[in-house]
Amino acid sequence: MKRKVDLYVDEHEDFDMSIQQGGTKNMKGRNNTPNTFKAKTDSHRDTTPLRPMNQRQAEYIDAINNHAVVIATGVWGSSKTYIPSVMACDMLLSKKVDKIVVARPAEGKAKSVGFYKGTKNEKLEGWVAPIADVFKKRLGIGHYEAYVENGKIELLSLEQVKGRSWDNTFIIVDECEDLDPAVAKSLVGRQGVNSITVLTGDVDQKDLKSYSGLELLLDVAKYGNIDLAMIDFDSWDYCVRSQEAKAWGIAFEQYERQKGRVK
């Protein structure tokens, strides 16, 4: 069954009082003077309406608004992560969802997340920085920190996904090319009612040496009647990050065709 969600509202003034208080609690500067940086950041947060930069982005936005599960694949710099991050913030502020869950596999050139100093959230925030950075701009730093503190934004360690269930939640799983297949299977079974799951990735950039969870989900989806949309940014024409990022992507693609994949 398809979901219908109104896209955006320009103003999100109806914050819970607890969030307003949480975003400014105990903010003191030098000589115990009030620190207004967070409050100013919140009042000057980015409220620019999200507009697609190409037809594929328009299809992506429409898919998120109308399907329970969306898998976005393709080239870097195509806004696979940015678009759902902005949409999740706007839906949380307008109370179309109650919570956002963010996850990213602890796989990469080094499995370093466990060695970061600080609390679980402090460790994971560095790991999910591409999403957290968008959240801070869209929500304001104070509100972002308050939402993390009260659980309306959860930075998820995928090792703890078993047994969870998320209703009225926007779930973003980034870099899914590095999902372990068993974790991918467990993860997609956590989605509850009135929730949206967006999984993003690029199989060509995977750090896993074997069959990835993203590849598994793409294959298994063919066997079920799932309210699923697949969006593939399959050309460097869709890279909107910068001309330099696009040029490097094209160069690496041509290099790897001749020399083999860079590992």
C-alpha cells in the first residue's frame, strides 16, 4: 500500500516546549554569560525548500513520499544521502514522523568507530557525519542536540538492531554496500507501521570483500510483494557535488575498466 505524504511546509514553528528547553539548557559562555550560539544557529537554520536538480532527483523525492522502502544506488555526489536527510528533518519538524533513526555500517578502510572517545552518540556522530551535518543545518545545532538527547533522533549501532521495532519513524541507512548480509536481513525486518526506510549505497564502492547486504536486498526484493522503489543514479551526469567530483568519478571509472578496481 502506497504512502501519501505532503511534501514540505515552509515554517516549522510548532516545536515541543521540551525541545526548545533542551536546545538551550545550560548554555553558558565565558564568565558565566549566556552562550547564544546555538540559539542563533537554530533561528538561522536552512529552511530552503528542497528542489530537485534533475529528473532522477525528482523521482527520488517522489519515491520517498509514496513508498515504504526506497533503495537508492549510484554515483557519488548525486544527493543519495542529502535528499532523505533533509526530508527526514522536515517530516520530524512537521510531525509527520515521530522519530529518525540513522545507521551506517562500521566497515571501511579501518573499523575505527569503537576506538573513538566519548559516549555512544559521540562515537557514532563522527561515523554518520554526512547525515549529522545536514541535520544540524536543517534543524539547528541546539535542536539537533536536544533531539538526540531525548531519542527523537537515534544514532544506531547496527550490532544492536535485533529485537527493535520502529513505528512512525524515518529510517536512513547509509553506505549499504558495506552492510553484512545477515545484518541487512535483520535490519529490514525492524520497520514498523507508518515508517519509511531509505537505504543508500554504491556497490562499486564497497569495502566488503564478499557479497554485500545491499546486493542481497536488491536480489531478495524481486521475490516479494514489497512497497519498494529503486532509484539508480547510474550516470555521472547525476553528480551535482562539483565539476571536480564528477571529473574524478569519470576518470576513475575509465581507469578501473582498464586496470581493475581500486582496493
